[in-house]
Amino acid sequence: MIEQRWKKWVYFYIPLAVFIVGTLFPFYWMAITAFRPDEELYRSWRAVNNTPFWTLQPTLAHFQDLLAKTTFPRWLWNTFFIAVASTGISLFCGLLAGYALARLKFPMAGALGTGIFVTYLVPPTLLFIPLADIIRNFRLGNTPWALILTYPTFLVPFCTWLLMGYFKTIPRELEECARIDGATRFGAMLRIIFPIAVPGILSAGIFAFTLSWNEFIYALIFLSSPERKTVPVGVVSELIRGDIYFWGQLMAGALLGSVPVALVYSFFVEYYVTGLTGSVKG
Amino acid sequence: MANHVLEDAGSAAQLEVALPHPATSKPARFERFLENERFLAFILLAPAVILLSVFIAYPFVMGVWLSLSSTSVGIPGQFVGIRNFVKAWNDSIFQQTLRNTFVYTFWATLFKLTLGMWLALLLNRHFRGKRIVRASMLLPFIIPTVLSTFAWRWMFDPTFSVLNWVLYRGGFIMTKLPFLSDGAWALWCAIIVNTWRGMPFFAITLLAGLQTINPDLHEAASLDGAGAWHRFWHVTWPLLKPVTIVVVVFSIIQTFSDFQLIYVLTGGGPANSTHLLATYAYQLGVAAGLLGEGAAISLFMFPVLLVVVWIQLRYLRRLEGV
Amino acid sequence: MAKPEHDDLSTLNAVVNRRDFLRVTGAVGVVAAAGGLEGILAAHRAPAYAQGTKLHMVRWVDFIPEADVELKRQMPEASKALGAEVTLETINANDLQPRITAAIQSGSGADIFMFQYNWAQLYANSVVDVSDVANEIAKAEGGFYDVYTPSAKVGARWLAVPHSIIGNAVAYRRSWLKEVGATEYPKTWDEARKVFSQLKKKGKPYGQTLGHTFGDAPTFAYPVLWNFGGAETDASGKKVVINSKGAVESVKFMQAFWKEACDEGGLAWDDTNNNRAFHAGEISASLNGASIYIVAKRQKDKIKDEKGEPMYQDIDHAGLLPAGPAGQFPLYLNHSHAVMKYSKNQKLAKDFLRWLHKKETFEKWFVVNEGYSVAATTVWEKHSMWDKIDKPLQVFRTAARKTRIFGHAGPSTAKATEAFSKYIIVDMYANAVSGKMSAEAAVKWAEGELKKIYG
């Protein structure tokens, strides 16, 4: 008994604790910076009262400044809207294409799959230059649609392939049973296969959403009005002034920009993890 | 957002279900079309293909053209063949950049995979506070890269590093460690930051994969007296393989063409020791205006990534064959 | 983004009561301007532009928030004066180039972009000749500083309208230098080495970045090279002459200086690190804009020295890096505005730039800057603002006179920009001081890289 408990500590609790600390420490660091009054920032490294890990006079000043002096809530909403829309589009495309590539037999299937994948390999660093041309031709400049339509270029390939992977792990028999029961191919796809693939859909969605949420260069190039900007671009262009960073506000922006998403994710993660255990294989 | 799509799909489904079944009416003909695999495939693939060809085909062709031309910003170039590639290949900064990129990608991906897998296995067990732990593990992935990298840069700050402070106070070091100011250290720091950022996604995706594995299989293996490692290797791993491969390949692509992280953390310095292909291409293309050379350097990624994808495809097909 | 109440800096206004200040300088200014820009503007009375015409200008986010506030305040005035809607967008300095590149390549974007350094040369094909505007301003205001000729002029044509120069000076702690017997900032590099070696032994090193940053690293590395007599090319701009005795000497000197006198973490610094290190009392001196001083003064109850006194009182500036055997030449960040060729409102854009440089308009912006940005023309050296501001800021008054631009001794072409943006000169020093290369090898490496660019 004692031996078992000892084992559980070594193989489970300690590694998990290390993971938690390692993953969350930078996050904690951002939080403490956001609450730290400025004078502590300018304290010497060797100062006796240097307390990097906590602060004795936590302040909300940075959050107030962020909300009062920038259009942060607006950026948050823009980012959210753009991320949701582009993720929606990408999942829709990816779901259908992934199913077709995983399940259906048709000429050129392999080539098409590879083709979709290959677009993901296109290095984005300089892609924004020709892309700016397209945005201009479609007259999308300085609208959220410039981003909603360009983000899928790197999201669709990923969603397609990840979902394809999940579809392949679902036994064909399930679908065949449904078809014997009279379901159409399309109906079987919608009502049998897609629900089973929900964990995959969610993880593709999380990935896509996060990539859109983080994207910087397209958002920088294609949007120009201050009130249309996204969180990363807005924060960087307002809170880094020449050679001075507004550290507290930068980190406050990072926190406020990620906590709502974390809450939404916590719901999804739990949903797909508990709801489907053991329902597929076997 | 997934729900949103599912709802869309759901309403389509109802519509379809509501159709009368006898094969006489018009809609039924459409339904019969959908029974045709080729036609269905065509319909299903259309949105993705249209979107990608509108928004990526032209930029891609343009990118290839740029790499083969002497274009610089505002000056239309002429076709110069592979001269840009040759020039880059002989450039000592490029050579260093290429080496950095391989080192960076290899180690970061390896760390992300092993740690991500480990974390997924841990999170797959039942424990108190499971829900909150699982959600919080995703945090590094959610914070905009630009901002979290600023935080990391501060933690590695040559003067104020909190890590140095801890080690110093703990009596482990006498002088500050040169986290970002020594070339070799700086590259490893970048690898650590990348791992920190990317690992949660590995963990959560693999966790989703683990959920689809029937616990009975494990139980059976346990009854057979298999150890934990044995069970992982012979039961879990084979079933996780397809998903793992997809995630690894995408991670390789992402890491290989990483830009933001390096741009913010070191700008490629000190003395180019952390430059990656993407940051160097950006520097040449955007800061120096040499669009042709910049495009050539970013396209150096392409063949490498193609090889990776090819290996993956072969491997996936073999798995299916088995 | 327009948020007129950018208050965390209002303390600055309290230091010098701005209204009084404007009244005095305004009075002097108008007298000086009579016949100058007034005349120009009179000749170009705001033409009415078609209804709904819009003009979009993109500038960096100014380090002095009040400066942006002032500019944004001016936009409605400009709109009224010009009869067209003028909008100002400010973005992070690092993000200007991608925006410009995308705009040029797609043929759409802002009408006016702020240019840094010699970007007019880099984007020469994509901007409009603005000689008319530039010449009018030069004529009215006693001519531009010399650095603008290689930066913004091609042949006889001005490709961008010079706007302002950010002086980079050495900020140092007066009392700390005194501790080691230096009553003023060292005049030569040899003296500097002695002073800062002693200070480093006391844990108060010199702070300098040699990282990949657009500000503090190149504005240090290039002047060191020049002060020791080194140069990238000869006067023709075709022959690479970096492998010279002067350059090798300068690298050797830096190797020693780095080890004996500098905070060795500087290899990883960006433009912001030295500000924070200075304010925390970790370094005794650093090459920087006026921001170290200005921030210390604004936040005087937060930034204190070891005695608990406001630190800004102990900060002084040396306008130039110490002299080397060849002299003393700075590299300052210069700014100008370019009208883009694809713009449909070129005439309006030019009129707007004329309006922006109108004495009364420019003056308001200039005064708010308190010396952080100095004007592009020499006449502003005489402005009464210089007598009002704190003594440490007065070094910027004439600082721009001797400034050079990269590419020296040749013209500052796109090739010089390439060398600059590849950080070849910065990395020559970084390679040597990190011990990765010997001084000779580092110079040879730089020569090889430069030859590939110029060859």
C-alpha cells in the first residue's frame, strides 16, 4: 500500500506539479507584472527589497489605464469576431473536405489531398505582399473581411488534415450499419460520423481559433483604422512607444486578452474529454 | 465556434431528412447525386478548394516568381533564374540561419512531442481539480505570441532576469547566466519558449486521441500483466499514431517557418545566432527591400517541408494498409 | 487611438507650464516667421478639394505621447484648412516597413508615410518628387541639416520632406562619474575606457546594446567605426574599404572596452533594456535618446537614486560619443515624410505637408517635444524653447549638425540600407566582443559580407 502511494507520487503528482509550474509560471509572471506598481519595476537587481515573485502594493492602475486610454475592449471584440468567423469558415471547409478525402473514392483524391496540404507549406513571411494585392482588388482593405477570408488560407489545410486523421480512426462499420438501416451517405456523414468526430473538431477548432487570435502580420498590414485593430496589433502599436514599454499595461492586455478565451476553452475541453470516453474504439 | 458549424450542418441535415424518400420527386434526384461518391466528393471539396485557390494560388505563384526575379520594392524585376538561390546559398548568414532553423525545429518538435505526450497521459487520469488543470494547461497557447514572448524576454533579461535572481539567491551561481546574450544560449532559450508555447496543443490533441481508446484494452493488457511502459508502447501508441503524425508534421511546419517568436525575442541576434529562415527572409525582403532574395530564402523552406510531408503521407498510407 | 487625455504624462506639463511657455515662444516665433512660411502658405491658399476627399498619413508611435496628442489635435485643423479629411495613424516604428512594402507592391495604402533614415533612397521609385515643398521650407528656414542630402535627396530632387531628427546622446550619472574623478563626460574613447573601467569595478558599468535593434545599436556601432577612421566604402560608394587600420583598431578597442567597462549582457539588449537598467541604477551611462532623462523626470517619485532622491537630477547628457583618432561623428535617426506615387491625392498631400511645416503648426509640435525631436532645419536652433528647457536637454540643440548616415563615405544607397538591415557593422562588433572572432577576423567577415552587397 505504502509502496503504491509512493509510486503515485513519483509517477503522477510530481511530474504533474512540474508541468503545472513550468506551464503557468510565465503566466504568473505576466499577472504579477500587470499588478506591480511602476516604482518596483525600476528597482535594482541587487536591492534588498527586490521581490520579483510578489508585490506588496498591488495596483489596478495598469488595467484602468489600459481600459481608459486605449480602445482595448473594442480590439477584444474585433479579435473575437474575426477569430470566430474565420474558424467557422475553416472548420466548415475542413470538415467537408476532410470527410471526402478520408472516406470517398474519386479520381485524383491523393493529389488533391496533397495539394491542399502543400498550400500550408507556403511560407507566410512574404506572402502578405502579393496577398495585399488581392485584398485591394476585392476592396477588402481595412475591413474585418480581409482577415476573415485570409486566415483560412493557413487554417483550412490544417483543419482538413487533422479531421481526416480523426475520420480515419472511426471504423467504417458504423457508417455501413447506418446505411443498411436506410440512411443516405450524406445523412450518415452528418449524423453518425460528425458527432463521433467532435473531439477532433474541437481540437481543430481550438487550434484554428488560437492561430487567428494570435495572428499579427496580416492584421498589421490589412487594417489601418485604430478602432478596427486586433488585440496583438493594437497593444503593440499603442503600448510600445519608441524605446519605452508600458510593461504593466502590456501584460494587463495579455491577461485580459487571454482569460476569456481560457474560460471558453475550459468548457470545450471538458465537454469533449468527458462526453465521449470509450465510445469509439472497440 | 465548432457548435456554430455543427448547427449549420445540422439544419442542412434536417432539411435533407424531411425530404420524401420515394425516388420520384425532384429533390430525390439530388439525393441520388449525393449517393454518387464522385459527385459528393466534388460538393464537399468545393468550398475548401475555391477558398484556397482564390487566396493562395496567386500569392504562391507570385512568390515563386519573386524568388526567380531581381525584384526589389517598387522596382519590377527581371527573370534571373536561380541566381537568388545561389546567392543565398553562398551567404554565410544564410548558412548559419539554415543551421539554426534545423536545430531549432528538431529540438523544439522533439520536446513538444515527448512532453506533450507525457502531459496528455497524466491528464488522462482521474484526479481532483482535473477540469481546471486541463483548461489552464492551454493558457500558454492562448496568450498572443507577441505578448507572451515579451514576458519571456523579460524573464531572460540580461540585467533583471528573475531566473538569475533565483539561482543567485539560492547560491547556485555567482555571475549572471547569459540567457540571451550568448549565441548558443539564446537559441536554446528560443527553443524553450517555443516548446512552452506549443506543448499544450500537443497535449490536448493527444488527450483527445487518448479518449478514443477503449479503457477495456488497457484493462485487458493489465490483466495480462503488462507494465505501464509496455501498455503504452503496445496498446496506446499504435492507436495514437495517425493523429500524432499529423500533429507532428504540422508542428514541424509551424516551427520551421516560425517568425513572431524570434522577431520579438532576439530579432535574430546576437550576431545572427538565432536567425531563422523566416526572420532572415523578412529582414532582407522588408527591411532591405530585396523582395526577390527574401522570397528565395523563404522558399528554401519549401523543399524541406515537402520532404517531411512526403514521408508523412507514405507513412500514413502504410498505416492504413496494415 | 485618439485619446486627447493621455494623462500619465501630464506631469511633464506641470514641470514647465505649457501655456505660459507657448505664449512666450509663440510671440517670438511669429516674428521670426514673418515672410517665411507665412508667405508660402499665402501663395498656396487652401484650395477646396472635392467633397469626401481623404488623406491618410502613417507615422510611428511617438515616444513622447504629447507629441502624438498634439499632432492628432492638429488633424481637424488641417482638414478644415485644406477642405479634405486628414487622418493620422500611428503604428510601432518596427512595423512601418512592412506596411510601406505592402502598400507599394499592391499600389494602395496611405498617402503619406513617415520615413526613417535613408528610406527615400530605398523606396525612390515609389515616391513623388517633393522638391517644391522641400525647397520652400529649406529656403524659409535656413536650409536642412546636411544629413538630409544623402538621406532624402536623389540628384537635385527631394524624394521626402525632411521633418525632424531624434538626437541620440549619452545619458550618464553625474555623481557616479564624479566618484571616479570625472567632472565631465570623457572627451575621448581612451578617457572613457579609464573612467568606465573604474566604474565597472564598482558594479556600475557602461550599458550598451549590440543586439539587432534599429535604434541604439547602429547609432553606436557606426559612429565608433567613423570616429576611428573606418568607413564602409570610399567616396564613390563602389569600393568596400572596411578592412582598414582604423576599423581594426576600433574593433580591438571595443573588445577591450566591452570587457573592462561594459555590462556584457548588452549583446542581447534591444532599444528598451538600457532605459530600464539605467533607471534601476544598474548602469552608469548609456547611449540613448532623451527618453531616459524625460521618463526619469516624469516619474520622479518612482525613479529614485540610491539616496532616495529623484534620479533625474543626477542625469546629464553628452551630445556625442567620445572622439576617436578621426573625430566625432554621430548617427542620428532622421525622419521625413514621403508622398506615395500611387496616391490619388498627391497635390493635397503636398499641401498638407506645407501646412504641417507652417511655422505655427510645426512650432506647437516642436515645443511639446522639448528637444527629443529637433527640427530638420537650422533655424529652429534659435527657438526660445531651448532656453526654457532643462539643461541636460539643451545638448540636442545643435546635435544634428555633424550627423552622418550609413553608407559613408559613399552615398547612402539602397545597398547601404541592405548592409544596415543585415546589421553587418553591428555584428562585426558583436562577433568580436563576444569572443567568437578576433578583431581582424570580424573585420574580414564584415568585408566579405559588404563585398557581396556592393559587388
